[in-house]
Amino acid sequence: MTMDPEAFDRLAALRHADVAPFTGDRFRVVNPDDGGSLVLVDVPDLSRPGDAERFRPPFAMVFEEPGAERPRAQGIHVLEHATLGVLPLFLVPVGPGDTGPRYEASFH
């Protein structure tokens, strides 16, 4: 799969405030070897005092995969959202959620 260079620019510019309104939305997995969808279940703000001076205050995107029996492998998964577009995210399985495995993408 050839990645659109603009996807990386969008990812670099992404902020907590850009993502938080989409909590509850589905993101389609567009990896060539698998598909499905993940639901954005939380967007925790990970900033601490003094982080305002940083390029991007840290935050995370927490996803859940409804109905999945086993978690996906840790690594880069390309997700697509109707408003945010294509996002190549490094997802880490973080345990079970209410409806399936949970994954986290951290931004620092």
C-alpha cells in the first residue's frame, strides 16, 4: 500500500482538540492484509504543567474493536475516518474492553 504523504502531515498536526469530538466514531482499518473497524472510545489528555510550551501536548487515542476475539498485533495500522481522513497509527494492544480488545495510539 502506498501511503499518501499528506497523511503523515495530518498526523503530525493532530491535536487533542482535533480528535476528542470524534469519540464514539468508527474508524475503518485499511491495511491491505486485514480490515474491519475500530471505535474511538477515549481521548485522554496526557499533558502536565509546562507542556503548553511543547510542540504538541501529549494525548492518546484509545480504540476498541467490537466483536474481535483476539487483539491485532502491535504495529502500524492504517485507519480511515470520514472527517480526519487516513491516519497511519502505531497501535498497542492494552487489554480487553467492554466489547473487544482495546488499543492505544500515543502522541507526544
